[in-house]
Amino acid sequence: MKAREWGVLLVLSGAIFLEGIDVAMLNIALPSIRAELGLSTGSLQWVVSAYVLGYGGFMLLGGRAADLIGRRQVFLVALLVFLLFSGLGGLAENSATLIAARFITGLAAAFMTPAGLSIITTGFEEGPKRERALMIYGGIGAGGFTLGMVIGGLLTTIDWRWVFFMPVGLSAVLLVAALILIPKSPRPDRSGHRFDLFGGLTITAAIVLLVFGVERATHVSAAWTIGTIGLSLALVALFVLIERKTPEPLVRLGIFRSGSLVRANLIGMLFMAGFFGFQFLVVLYLQELRGWSTIEASLAMLVIGLDVALAPTLTPVLVRRFGNAPVLLAGLVSAALAFGWFLTAGADTSYVGMLPSLVLMGLAFTFAYGPLTIIATNGIAEKEQGLAGGLLYTSFQFGAALGLAGVAAVNVAATASDAPGALLDGYRAALLVPLAAAVIAVVLGAFNFGRKQAVQDEPERELAGVS
């Protein structure tokens, strides 16, 4: 790659790293935020849920906006909004301001993330160069999720507000670099094209309700959850009807004929469900059961961040040698083994005893994140790359919400008694949720990806060698 291409890639990788650490840092700062602002449990839940709703609900709209308005323009505006409202979160003095700031920050991320991904997938030609770029992008993005806990723990010991102010500084640097390095491109030709506003509002409402229903499942009655999710599914059905009839659909339904895209989205949803559920339980296990401090728990999970070094260096080599599908499958198997191993952790297990599980989780991100991104976008027309990225990151976000809601529900149910060992039993029961998600992902990877994707990868490698 040329120097300017490296510059563009590092700016976009910095943006996805920013999004990852923003989510992870907040999770570990929640107890400190509650203590200073005097938030109730319900308000504290909304600090997390507001971001998830903004991010997951508007991702498809963000991806399509990048395709229709211009990827660079959407990326720059979204990054500026992210900067401003992250700063507002750090200045918040009450729950209403903080929740509003988190919602708009999530909404900005919903436009920034697919726009950034589509700049890579359209700016680097399909083949070895794009795959290398996506591996680096995916590795740095995964590092945001895994290192965010550690960085958040360190910043929270100073003041929880630095969890919001640090992204402001990073966003400012990225914004200046993006203005200089990301090349201007002609605005997309929209003559004769209309934006599918009705379809956009319908699918956004459907996804917001779906994520909202899953997020609140452990706090409300079953009837309320069923009603919310039922209304969401009805809106999805309405959206499909709209897209079939409109001449310029927000989501061209034919894109789902790409089996690799559909399978990548399903696996991405399951993978993130497992990771976020696992991360949540490990933090509770270390701090509530073992009595470790925030710093100790954060440093204990530092090893998961090994993907920051391995994903951009080792994974591209393995992909060139074996193809995307086998490397992805190795990552999924690593996740399943990580969750299974942690089931053996007891009330006095040493850190050395937990270490294999944490290392395996780092390897899971190393091998899975980049290949998933490649598989979900390969073969998609340039004009729909923003949409493909929006679909993938919507799946990631919904998976995260699903995993957190699932482990929370099982954990609460399994620790209802005051019997000795109930706390540990609750963690073990809840850990079955990410384990089940990982096992299903492995099955999808082995039987639905395996042969087909390997066959697809081979001609691409041969063609690259010929050229």
C-alpha cells in the first residue's frame, strides 16, 4: 500500500477502535457513575441501553446514507457529532443529560461505522490488498473492545468523566487526520433517485423496538417483552412489503441472496452475543465473588487484548495460506473453548487457572473479526458497500444486546436463593448462554461456510497470484 493508503487505513481503524473502547470503557465505569450522580438501577440501565438503541437502531439508515450522500461526508459529520456528544456525557450532572448524550453518541456511531468500513471496501480493490486492509481494520477494532475494559478501569480511578473525555481527544485527532488524508470523491449521482424515507423510518423503528425489547427483558414482564418484540416483527413485515414495492428501496432485498453475507451476519450476531455476555460475567465474577478491585479486574482481562498485535500480523498470513473460512472457524472454536474452560472456575481458582480461557478469547477475536468483515462484504456491489457494512454492524450490536440480556436473565433466575454457593452457581448457569451461542456459531461456520466459502476464496487467491 502507498503511504496515503496507510494513512487512510489508520484513520478509519482509529475510528472503529474509538467505537470499541467507548462501549467497553463505559461498562466498567458504571458503578462510579451511579455513586456520583445517585442514579437508580433503572437509570443506570438506560445509560447503556440509550447507546445501544441509537447505534443498533440507526445502523442500516447510516449505511445507506453513506451510499447515497457520500461516504467521506457522512463519516466526517458523524465523527464530529460523536466528539461533541461524548464531551457532553463527560460534563453531565444528571441522568437525563447523560442518557441523551449516550443516545446521540450511539446514533453518530451508527453513521460513522458503516461509512468508514465502506470507504475501505471501495477504496481498496477486492483481493489481497483489501483483505490485508480489512484484517488490520478488524484487528484494531477488536482491540478496542478488548482493551477498553483496561483503559476504562485506569481512567475511572482518576475520574469516571475521563471515560468520556478521552474519546473527545482521540476523535479530535482523527477528525483532523481524516480531513487531510481521506480523499474527496465525486458525490454519488442521485439524479432520478429518491431516498426511501418511509422504509427507513419503518426499519429503524423495528430495530429500535427489537433491541429495546431484548434489553429490557430482565426488567419487565414477559407479556410486555412479547408485545414489544411482536410489534417489532410486524414492522419488519411491513418494511419487507415497502421494499418490494418502492422503486428505490433502502435495502434491496436481493442482497440477501448472498449466502456468505447472510451467514456472516448470523455468525457475527452469535459471536458478539457470546463475547459481551462472557465479558459481563467475568467482571461480576472477579469483582463480586472474588472481591477484586476495578484495576485488578481490568488488568486481569488485559491478555484478551493480544488480538491488537496478532490480528493485523498473524491473521493475514493465515488467511493467505488457508482462506477466510477456516481462519474464522478457528476463531469460533477458540471462543467456544474459552467459555467452556471458564465453567471450571471456582471460588478460589487462581489467575493462572483462568488464563487459558482469557487467552482463547483473545485468539477468538484475532481469528474471527477480520474474516467476518471480509466475508460479509466480498462480492457486494460498490454502491451497496455501506449497506453491507450497516447490516454487519447491526448484527453485532443486536448480538451484544441479546447476549447481555440472556446472561442477565439466567443469572438472576439462578441466584434467586440465598444458599451458599448460589452466586457461583448463577455465574456458571449464565455462562451456558455464551457457550450455546458459540457452539451454534461453530456449527454454522463448519457446515454452512466451510466448503462453499473455501471454494470461493481459492479462485480469488489464484487470481491474485496471476495478476
